[in-house]
Amino acid sequence: MIIDMTNGKEYPLWRNAVLYSELEERLDGIAKRYPANVRIEKMGKSNEGRDLYLVILAEDVTDEGIAKYEAFRKTALREPKRVLTGLENGENYKIPLFFNANLHGTEISGTDGLLLFIEELLAGDKAALRNAFIAISICENPDGRFKGYDILNGNCADLNRDFCAQTQPETRAIIERAIVRFLPSIMVDFHGFMSSGDVLIDTCTPPHNPNTEYDLLEEHLHKDAQAMADAIYKKMRVKSAIPALIWEDGWEDYSPVYTATFCQNFGCIAHTLETTFPNEDGMKIDAIAAAGALEYALKNKKRLLEGQCRYFLRGIEGTSKAPARVPAYYVIPFSRETQRDRETAAGAVKKLLRCGIRVFRAEQSGDYVIPTAQALRGLINGTLWQGEDITQKIKNLYDVSFDSEPIMRGFDIRMCESLDSGEKLTEIAEAPLAAGTLNLGGEEDWHCFTSGKNSSVKLANLLLDSGIEVYRGEGSENADFYFRGDSCLGLVKKFVDGHDLAVGPAALPEKTYRLKKQKALIVADSAGAYEVLSDWGFDVTMLPFSALNRGYEIHPEDYDLLIFGGTRLHIWSDPFDEDMGVGYGTSWALRGRGRTELIRAAKEFKNLILFGYAGNALNEELGLIHQAKGDEEQKNNQENLTDWHLNTGSGSFKLRFDVSDPLCGGFREEETVYLVGPLPLTESDNARVVGNFGENAFLNGWCTEKEHLNGKPVLLYRKEDSGTKILMGIDPCYRRYVDATYRLMSNAVYLVGKE
């Protein structure tokens, strides 16, 4: 459940802005006036079931015309030489553009601006459509627009940070129905509002992602941005800032999590545009920018299409100039003997296929093989690599340092330069299923399943919801789950048919504890903890910042525990209030009013799970675990960096766990995991330390104070009659990126209920 202050009423927008409830009628009206050139598609549904609209503007929007264009784009990807030859011979290929609007809930002017752009384009002679094919996601976040959810969607997730994880239906819809389908040559993601100053149009500062063919992108990135800036100034007398031209670093395109940086992996000239004004002027700026991008595309159509085809060709031929080292093959083992978690591995295969990457199955071994000699070579490597250390390259980093499915999700992979000569490969179209096994014992036998996989927590809660008592082993040799009785085995059989889990008879250990479900309230800057725990069947309620900022009052007596935490940026400071200044109630952050209410209510909770910088700040504010606090050097480093960037360490780190403790059950003594904002803690006289950073803990990513991590505590808790207080120097569910550490949060919830 997510607490909603709107009570079903649509959030009011400025005068003349289109409400989401009015959008379908507005689009239908356009389509009826211009049926030959406008097609309105529904790409899918939002989290709360609202339609996601794709507007296609083209010379031919019949089924045959759209299918023909899709075939052309697939040819460009798979056979770029063929399209290059056509361009040399004067073929008039239409250049594809993609515009995305209203990704963040209250950053609404892109929707209205693009409606204005559509009307103005179609009211003319439509000559542009003889040379361009335009796809527009007119409102990517309908739930956020409807409810006024700051930057969040209806699941309290930031869609502009979801393009690696792809956890949200809105993200998957535009990847499948726009980006991979039409492979845009130019893309603009319309945001706002940065401040009352200049419009901001990225091209980005260093470091550039080493998996993109940046030399093919750079020229057009700057010129296209400048073309939009010139058009805006000519018509509105409003200046634009282009980060690459004015900043040394701090607004990089290294992180592949955003819409625009994700699109760059497809050879696309992609931008994020942050308009200034939350009013009709912002709408006009976006309409002018879209027209400017289109004009640039038309003037440079041949060179843009050639550059994108060369981007694809480099991947196929292995002639890349991108600096990242790429193996000839990535292999995802898929047998129970060679893969620690086939379910997460299957999820990675599904993601690769969604992104248009070719995946093969080795018939003898059953493993999944991804040759990197493909058009999307950089995207393959950027998804499956181990990352690199970029700490010395820059002073500031806007967001996370790299993406790595194997590290983040927690599955095994290997790189190789050749395959066995006798191995036959078959291309697949669907991700594999990872079914488990069920071995039946007698009617009174105990059955056991591991606690070392994420699906095990989901099954444990499913059994609890079915009235089955579930116990957990306690101690370094056994933290597995146990249940008894044959009445539920049909339910278990159905579950293991779809999950990589083995269930079988086993003796109940001497030392166990019975699981009890807890009712939790979650306040966090990332929806990760809420999404994970709710998906796994825990009783959790998410309280968005927007509700707290509008005066929501917390009632601690309604819950068993509070889960709270995140980075400094969103909870313990507000860059919009303190640094940038903007109206319309737009904020990334928990504001002073909401923070005061949170602190008041937290004093009344007996049980708390606190994580990250913000969790540590609350612990220090209230003195919940005496003496336990974040390392001063590491905190100072985060506080001294430019506030409106995330600017905190991220990447792969080594952690060491006390596996005899319930908080660490199901983990190995040492794990390599992906962390964002790691904060070493100090010990407390009355708290148990059960997790530490390893020696030389930092491996890859960006971490300017890595020496302050080594060997320091990262997990500790105090459990007594008055309640349980758990403090983590990490966010184990960050943005739902990090499956490998999710179980720290579920372990913590179970620990609160342990008697």
C-alpha cells in the first residue's frame, strides 16, 4: 500500500495545462483531424493501470506503413552496410526521432509542449514527414501527473533512474515500443524545472561511458543541443546552458541509468532538457526545442543515419573505438551445479532480449551465450562487465558509477575469447524458465529450503499467509527455512515450478526460531525497499515524500516498525529549497515540514530499521543506538560535495558477514556486492556488530574516501525488551538495482519479530 493524500482527486495543474484525464480526448481529436499522419497507440499500462500513449507522426501511419518502417530499422541494426549503401545511392530513408515527456511526476510541461509541437507541425504543409518519422511518449508517468508525485511514479520509483534495472512497466513500455522498435537517431527527454535561470540542455561532461562510441556521438550531441538552444533564444529570448561547454565535470553521461544515456547505447543523439518555468512559458520552450531538434535532424539526416549505421557496424565487425575491454563472448551458466541463482540469471537474459540483443543457447551445456560481435556491443558489455575504477578521473559524479547485472543481481558469469568447437548454438527468442524441485517426505516430516535465494523469502511468506508455521535455523551452519505438513505441498509444488528453489525433507535443527510477519511503515528516497518487501509478501506501507511534505501525520501505533533511510540528498537536505529555488511545490526531497514530522514520529517507534546516510542521521538525532554513528571523514566527504548531485561513492565492494547471526543468514562470509552511498559506522557498547567492510573493500566504481571503509562496521543492531534498533551503513535495496543484498532487509524484518 502507498499512502495517497489526493483521495482519488486529480492533482491541480496550472491554467491551460492538460490534465491526464483530458489527455485521451485531446489525442483523439488530433488523430481525427489528421488521420493520414497521426497514429495513437497504447504502449501499455502504468503501475496504477493508466494508459501509456505513444503518438506516431509519419507520412504513412497505416499498419503496413508502420511495419515497413520497423523492418527498415531492424535492417539498419542487423545489416548496417546495406543501409549505408542505400544512403550512398540516394535512398530517401526517413530519420527517426523520439521525444519523451513527463517522466517525473510534477515536471509536466513536456506533455503540453509536445501537444503544441504536434499541432503546429500538422497545421503546416507536413513536409517534414516526408523525411522524418517521429514517435512521442506524450506522458510517460501518468500516475505521477495525476497525483502530483514529485519525481516519482505510482510505485514511488524514479523512472529516470530505471533504465538499467527496468523494474517499472512504464520503462519497459518505451524500451520495447519506442526505443528498440524504432531505434531513434535523435531523442530528447523533456524535464523541468531546474531553476529560474537558464534552460539546461545536456550534452554531458566527462567521464563519458567507455562502452559507447562517443566519437560518433560527440559532434552531433553538441550541435543538436546548440540548435535547440538557438531556437529557444530566437523565439523566447531565454538562454540555455550546455554542461559540456561550461562545467569541468559533475553532469556526466557515464551512468547508463537515465533515458538519454540508455538511448546513447543505440547510437542515438540523446539529450535531457530541463526547462525553467512551471507555466505556459515552459510549455512553449519545450515545443520550440522539439521543433529545433527536428530541424537539425532534417538538415543533417544523411550524416546522422550514416553515423548510427557506423555505430552498429563497429559492434558487428569488432572495430570499436570505445575504450572498454570487451571479450568475444559472455557465457551465463545455467545448470544447478554451475549457477548459484538461475532465476536472476534468467532475468538478465530477459533484459538482454528486451533490449534487442541476440542471445544463444549452447545445446550441449545448456548455458546461454552472448556473442559481443553485435551492433549493440557496448550495451552488452555495459550490462555484463565488472566495471572499472574511475575515482581518479573526476571530482564529482552525478549518479551511480556503472551497471553490472552479475554483481548487482548476484549470479555467475564468465568471459571467454572462444567456444568449444563442437558446441552448437541456437538463437532464442524468450528467456529460460528456472524451475525448482520438490522431493516429498512423509506426512509428519519437516521440509526445508535454502534461505540463500531471494525466492526463498517469498515462499516463506506465502506459507505464513497460508497459515503454515515456518521456522528458521539459527547458527553459522544453518539459516534455512523449515515447515511441516503435507496440506501445503500443492502450493509449494506450484511455487517451485516457477522459481529456482529446491524443497525437500530434512531434520529440524536444534536451534530455530519461528517467523512472525511484521507491519512496517517505509519512508525512503528509493522505492527499492517497498517494492522488494511488498513483492515478497511482507505487510508494508510506503509513505511518499509528497504526503509528508503536504502535512501527513504518522501514527506509530498502527505499525510494528519503521523502515527509514537513503542518501543525504533527498532526506537530510533539500537542494531545491536550499540551493536552487523553484516554485510549484517541486522537490526531489523531504522538506523541513515533512522531516520534522518524521523525527517526531520516529521517537515513538520501538522497532526501527535505519539505513544509509539518512538512517544514520536519524539515529544520531534521536540517540537510538548510543555511540553508533557514521564515520566522520566519510560523512564530511558527502557533505562537502556539490549538494544537488548524488555525489557519493558507488560500485562494487567487499563485505564480511557474521553468518551465525540472523541478520546475515543465507549469505556467505564474504560477498562482493554493489553499493551506493556506503557509510562505515562506529561501534557501540550496547550493539552487536555483524557486518563489516572487507580489507581493501573498494573494487570498482567511484569512491574518493575508500580508505575509510576498510574493516569498518556496516551492520549493527541492539535487541532488547523495549524493541529492536537496526542500523545499516548501506541501502540493501537501492532503487531495486541490487538483488544480491535484498535479503539483508528481509532478514532485518524477520529479526524484529524474533523472540
